[in-house]
Amino acid sequence: MIQYEKATGEFKLNGKTAIVTGGAGGIGEATARMYASKGVKLVLADMKDTVSEVAARIAEEYHTQAIGIQCDLTKPEEVDRVVETAIETFGEINILANVAGRVDLDNAEDIDFALVENQMNVNAFSVFRLTQKVGKTMIKQGKGGKIVCVTSQADFIAIDKHVGYTMSKAALVGMIKVMALEWAEFGINVNGVAPTVVRTYMGDRAWQGKVKDDMIKAIPAHRFAEVDEIAAAILFLSCNESNMITGEDLVVDGGFTIR
């Protein structure tokens, strides 16, 4: 059994090492910045060629250590490279934030299978590979760990034109529950954060015009989420303050799914 680390209400993470996927922008960058503000050493993984620049800026602004790795996590060898680089650079991995994702929208009867397959590869299969490898590493380290996956409000309510996206995010919820069950004895917490639409490039691309206006009206808070609000939920699930929470999917949706 892993020794209990007391919750202090201070959300302390100083000296921990975190891998953040999708770390070059949007929710991923916001999460990285929030971790950095707590003294976390960062490994940012992203397909964008700007990821190293983002890591360098964060390291300078928050006086911490951060590296960026441009990679395609749908390739198993790239998953291995990210984990191995993290260990070689910082010695261990304490936190994994699975933030990277994609969305392709169309009616269920019309969507091309390739788009569904792509979403499953990015949003589910690559996340499984990385989480499995990091989980093995955390078990070997014997110090516990925190794993957080960005899921979706689509886990809880059907949304028009989101069939492929919903399939991929629902797969994550099942993965989270099983890994949380199996790894609890090792002090590893596995949870999800399920946002509403977030004001990011991906969110802006998916929600435009009347569809956007109607969605905002349907959210009791009458707005989309900001990236820092999702990052704050991820931060909470990465700290000792959430030690007794595992296998859950924390909804951050302005009340959309309680209607």
C-alpha cells in the first residue's frame, strides 16, 4: 500500500513531473501553465512544431523545467519515445494529463468511416497506449500517481452530429473505470474531466453561427467554458486533495447535462 499523503488545501505539486498531451495550445497549454505555477516539471507532447517554443516560454515564465516533444501519439513508437524521454530527463513520471484530441462532425448516417476511425485512434487508442505505459512506469516507481483524461459532456447526453466523437470519448470512460479499479492498490488515481464546449480552436471550428448560438442558450450558464476552467479541474484531480477520487468523470459544463 502506498503511504497516504495528506491533503493540505494548498494543491501542492512542487517537484512533480507531468506529461501533458496537446500541450502546445488550448486546454493542454492552460493545464501546463497551471502545473508550472505549482512547480511541476513538464513534458509537453504535441503534433505542432511549436511545442518546444511553448515549453521554453512556460519554463521561463514560471521558473520551472519544461521540454517539448513534437510527436504523433497514434504511433506506438512515438508513445514510447515520449515516456522514455520523460524518464531520461526528469527521472520519473508522477502525473499524466491526456488532453490531446480531435473532433469531426457529421450525421450518423453520412459520416465517413475514416473520420470515425481517426477519432478513435486519436481520442481513444493513443490515449490507452500512453496511459498503459505511464501506468506501468508508475507501478514500477512505487510512489503512486495521478492520471487525468479529458473526456466530454457527450459521455452523458446525446449531441447531434457527434457520433464518432462520442464513441471515442465513451471508450475513455470505460478505460478510466477499469484502470482506476486495477491500479488503486498502487496509489494511482485515474479520472476524467468532461467539459462542455471550450473556447479553443477546436471548439470554435465545431460550433459556428446558429448552432453556436443555440448551444449557448442551452447551457444554463449561457456561455462556453474557458481553457483555465478545465485546467483547474485537471489540477484538482492531480493533487493530494483528490486522493479519494478515482474512476470518476468530473463534469465541467455550466449545467448543460443537468437539464
